[in-house]
Amino acid sequence: TQRNQQNVGNLRVDDFWSAAREIVAQCHAILKPGGHAIWVCKDFIRAKKRVPFSDQWQALCESVGFRLVCRHKAMLVTTWEEETLFGVRFNKKERKSFFRRLAEKKGSPAIDHEDLICCVKI
């Protein structure tokens, strides 16, 4: 299949980070001091290992002049239990893509949350 070269996700790694740095730097440039940028990121799997993309994105933000205010985990999996007439039932709801669920079913490491990276321009 032919990949759309205008999609930043299809760039080579060095091109991706160059483009990402430009985006983050431009966001930093248009904000007033004290302005906030909030990024929603998620790690991914490459060669059966988890890549800490959220940590890398935070480092990129800090390298252009942002300071981390806080970082939250937005859970993609919720579990709860409820009592029924037949005892306790355990429930689980996943807000993951079909492809992520399929990969995990085949043994890929689980990714159960996204990261909200909250930064301020200093």
C-alpha cells in the first residue's frame, strides 16, 4: 500500500521529530507567558516493546521552553464489581481501538491509559 507522505505519522523518525518540534515551538511562540498547552499522548508498541512516547513528548515540550505543570493518566480500562442474585460479578470496559485489542490478544503489551501532559510557557 502507498502511504500518504503528507501525514506526519508516516514520516521517518528523524523527520517526525523535526516536524513535531516545529509544531511545539510554534505553539510556544503564540502563547503569552503563563499560557498553557495540553497534549494528549499515548505510548505505542514497536518490536514487541513499549515505546515511552509520552515521556519523549514531554521532553520535547521542555526543550522548547515549556515547563510541566502536571501529568494525568486518562484510563482506557475501567473495572468494577457488582452484586447480583448469583454473587459478585466483575465487569471490565475497555475504550481501546479494535487493533489495540487485537494486538493485545496476540500477546502485545497492554496500554491501558493515555497521558495528558499539561505545560505552561515560562
